[in-house]
Amino acid sequence: MMTSTELAGRLSELAEKFSVTGASAALWHDGVLVRAQTGTASVVTGAPVRADTLFAAGSITKVFTSSLVMTLVDEGLLDLDAPVRAYLPDFTSATPERSDAITVRMLFTHSSGLAANHLPDLPPGDDVLERLMGDLATLPVTGVPGERWCYSNAGMGTLGRLVEVITGERYDAALRSRVLEPLGLNATPDAEELLLRSTAVGHVVDPVAGTTSPVARLRLGPENGPAGSRLWLDADALIRFGRTHLDGTAPDGRRILSPEALELMRTPQFDDYWGCLPLYVNWGLGWAIVQEAPERVIGHAGANNGMHSNLVVLPERKAVLAVLTNSQTGGQLVSALCADLLGELFGVRVPEPVRAPESAVEVVPEPFAGRYASPDGEVVVDVRDGRLHLELNRTPALVAWERLMGSPGEGGQALPLVCVDAERRRFVLELGSPGAVAAVQFLAPGPDGRPTLVRAGTLYERIA
């Protein structure tokens, strides 16, 4: 078992290597907890990262939201396979025939076709999730609901609204009463409470100038609360939450989730997950699947303005690993530390990302050419010198958000597409730097005859 001193040394070394301002990590295994911190919570104040310093959970919040909703399933208040409209009669979209087909389960599994990263930045208020539903009503559903995994913050926002309608409480209040307080977590979705605690601030790193500065905005809009913009916690809170997903109970023995709910949440839901989010091999109800065999390993990463985090749970080993950082470059630290510890301590290999083939598979390019769109932006696929190229143009709001996340990626330029499997229409997009690629798959037309393109898990539907 790793000691706290060893973990602290590893954490400090990686923080220096990747220019990470501050980080906190914890590992729980067979009843023993080790933890470590390094760096500062803010370059402005110079306050050190402490064991109880709060960081943004980012999209790890999605597992909290999913767990909250599963308490309603356990109580018989919610049917996973019922249409969302059974609980939200006004739920609709610009393509109502599609939104009518969306079930509660599809919201959990990111297969609803609702917007991936729609960022309306609505004014705060107790009715913000209700207003989000009105905003989503103006957007189309992309693709056939239930057919394909497509990461959806809007889907998690819809789950949050379901919680409000069924419980009669606002999302934040229900999260507190059903999850945070029973588990005794040092965690809060309330911005005012952050002022009263040791709180980390996100940072942006300029590699050219060699400078680090705080982000201009602490967190995203309140409508993204159930998806990851509002929950802040420390590493111990993540560990305690992860332990609940080992046996379903709180520290005082109170049952939070049934064994059936735990198993459902960690059961793979897709026959074809190729090329979706890297580091995972499938998706359950809320949880991502890191490894299916010989033992199942589940997890979820998170990002917020200038912050990156990860939570990994190994049910058969009774182990939980949590890492929190407050820098735009923190994703590199998180990936390296998790891969090292999972491999060294448990023999778990983090899935390899999709790679370019040594030689391209021959394919007739013209049938794939066209314009594809989603609420996230537009993709143009065309043929240049006999080769397919793809140009991605994100919405301005999404570009600004991804810069804060530290992963602006490609965009605004046509990049080569290389076929890796002609029969299943699988390609990789060459991003320019050596070995850097993104997975792209073209799906067969649905019942309405409109084909879709999947780029790194985001759906775009052909419009021309």
C-alpha cells in the first residue's frame, strides 16, 4: 500500500512537471486512507492547498446527480424506461418527434441526442432548470434517441429538473438532503459558502510567457449545475462518495442506494462505444466504465474553469482514488497519476486512445462529404486531392469555454481523415501534432434518412 509520504512526493513531482498550481489526492484501499496535497489554492493569496480545500468537481457532479436520481428509482418514484414527458409534460424540442422518444435511461447514458455542450448562461434563480427546459425546447435533438452515446450536459440538466418536479425541492436542496448530508461530505453547491472555506481557484497557464494567472470567472452558469458547474468538494468527500458506490451505505450504516441500483449504474449499456471519450471502454448509468474485465472499474473525470479532476472506483478491490487540481494543465497531472497508481497498485491499464493506422484503409471518399451540424457547431467534410478532410467550427461560446478547460482542440482548419475500418465507417482525424488524433465515425441513416457523424462522442447530423 502506498504511504501518504510517497503519494505526496509523486503529486509534487507531477505538479512541477505540468505547471500545476495546486493539487489534492487521496486513495482508500481495504479500510486505509492516504492523502496528500501540494501547491497553492490561489497564486493571488498564496494560501496553501489543505486537506479540506474545496475544488470544483466538474463533471464528476454527473455521478452525484445520477446517484441522486437513482434514490428516486429505488423508492419507486421514477421509471428508467418511461418517457421523460411522463414526468415533464412540457418537455419538447425543435424536433418534437424525437424528444418525445427520449426516456429517463437515455439521459443517464448520454444517448438522448440532447445538446452536448449548450451553454446558454442563464441568470441565476430558483427556477433556472425550469428555464433551461424552455431554452432546450428551441434546439433540435441530434440523431435517433437511444442509438448512440453522445456526451450531453443538457441531458444531465434535464435529470436535475426531473428531481425538482418529483421531490418538490430545488436540485441543490435535494442533492444536499439525499446525498451530501447523509454522507457527511465537505461539499457545497452554494457559491457564498465558498467564501467561508478554504477554496481553490482555477488557473490559466501561459506556456510562452511562463505565467500563471487566476481564471476570469470562478464557475459556469447555474443551469449547468447538475452537469458540473456548481458542486465543490475536497478529496476526502470524493473518497467517501466513492465508498458509497462499493456497498451503497453512508458512514453511519444508513442505506443510500440499493445493491440493484449500484449494479445498474456500473453495467455497460452500449454494444458500440468505439471512439467516444478516451480513457473509457463503455458507459453505465452515470458512471463511465474504465475496464470491463477481468474486473470492472468505474470512474468519471471532471473539468471546470481552470480545474481538472478524476474519481475512480474499483468495487472488487474495495478501493477508491480521487485527484483534484486547480490548473488548466491539471488534466495531464490527473491522467498521469491515475494511470500510474492504477497500474502499479491494481494492475489496471487505462484504455489506450484511438491511434492512426500505419497504413490507411482504402475507401471511396465522396459519399461522406457534406455539411453536418449540431447545437455545438458545424462540421464540413470535403474531398481534397482525393482525400477526405474535416473542418470543425464550434460556436463562440463553446470555444471560449474550452479555452478555460484547457482543451481548445482543433477548429477552423481542414484536417485529414484517415480510414481505419471501411465496413464500420471508422476514421481518425489527424490533429497536426505527432500521434494526436480524434475518432470519427459515420453512422448509417436513421428512419428519416439523415446520416450522422460522430466526432469524439459528439453527434453532428448531415444538413447538406
